[in-house]
Amino acid sequence: MLTTSPHLHIRRPSPTTAEFTVTTRPQMTIPLRLLLALVFLTRLLLGTAVLLLLYSKWTQSPYATPLAVPPAHTPPPLLSTTTLLLNLKTLLATPLGLFLSNLASHTPVWALLPPCLAALYLCLHRVHTTESLLVLRGLGIQTSSTGGTVLTGTSTRFIPTEKICDVLINEAFRGFEVRYYLVVVVDGEEDLVVVFPRLLPGRKIVEAVWRGVRGCLCEGEKDGHEVKS
């Protein structure tokens, strides 16, 4: 329900511009928005608990330095490390913090660290994957792909028109399955630029994008409109 199989959105704002977006994000309905909000809240609480557990383990180690408490008449700045550590100390005094501290004290580092890192990765992992190809006739094409986590951001690359030798559909075997993928042959580069490298959509989507790219680069379209498939 949170994701769908990769599907294509085509946007043509002008006869010389086309954007092809492949995404696993379903249509945003009200129930889906509420479910995504619940997932975000769950991830936030889980991530906070894991970080508090790791901090509790750190305070129990011999490498931790005692927290210097500032005088009451000179409180530390709001956005400072001292304020953050004081807030963490307050959280450790809560029932949840005491439970995590007890768990940390009875669990060795080698057994505690792997599940904590796995939980943090799940909290940061993107729910949806979106990749796009922007074609600008006379200028070039730009590929973009979202990262696997919210910390990696979006990677983009622009290829000028004079560097584009051809846009092709290649095929490769994945086990006993034939997969089709779109590539850009760049002048002066041995490696091909794979479009939609993370999602690798099916043949129908790849062929639709290939026809649209060739049409925009070479022939153009008559009208600017938006198409969804």
C-alpha cells in the first residue's frame, strides 16, 4: 500500500522540453497520507529510542567524560552541546530512559551495535524511489535519482547535446529473466550512462521513454501536455 510497482509520468511543458519520471510513489490519497504520517512518527520515535540507547551505553563506558553542569544563574545557550547533553540526561531519568539504561548495562557492545545500526538504517530508508530524465532539445539531458536514504539526497547529471552520441535500449540477463534498460552513449566515455538505474522499469516504460526522448531531441512534439501511464 505504501509503494507501487514503478510507473511512468510524462510531462511536456513545451515542444522542445520533456520530463520522464519513474516512481514507486502511489497516488496520494487521504488514507495514504495518514499512513505515511504514522510511519514517519513511528520512525521518529524508534530513531530517538535507538539514539538514546546508544548514548546510554556510551555514558556507561570508561571513555565517557563527566558532564560539567553549569551554574544555575548562567544557563548555557539554547543551541549548544551542553544544552543537548543536559536534555539527554533528563531523558535518561524518565521511565523509558531508565529502561534503556538498564538494557544497555546488561548488553555487550558487540550484541547491541548491529541491531541499533539496522534500526537506524530502517528509520532513514526512503519509502519511495523516484528517478527522472529531463530532455532539453538543443541543450542536453539531465538524469536524477533519489538516494537510498534521506541523508544521501538526489544525484543528478547533465549531459550536453554535443556529447550525446545516441540513446539506446539495451538488454541483459538477470538470472533467467531478460531485462531492458535505457542507456545514453556519451562521446569520450567508455561506460554507458544508465537511465533509471535503481528502478530499472519494464520494457513498456523503457520503450515509451526512448520514443519520447528521440522525439523531443530530433522531431519535437506539437503540443505541450501531461501524460500519465
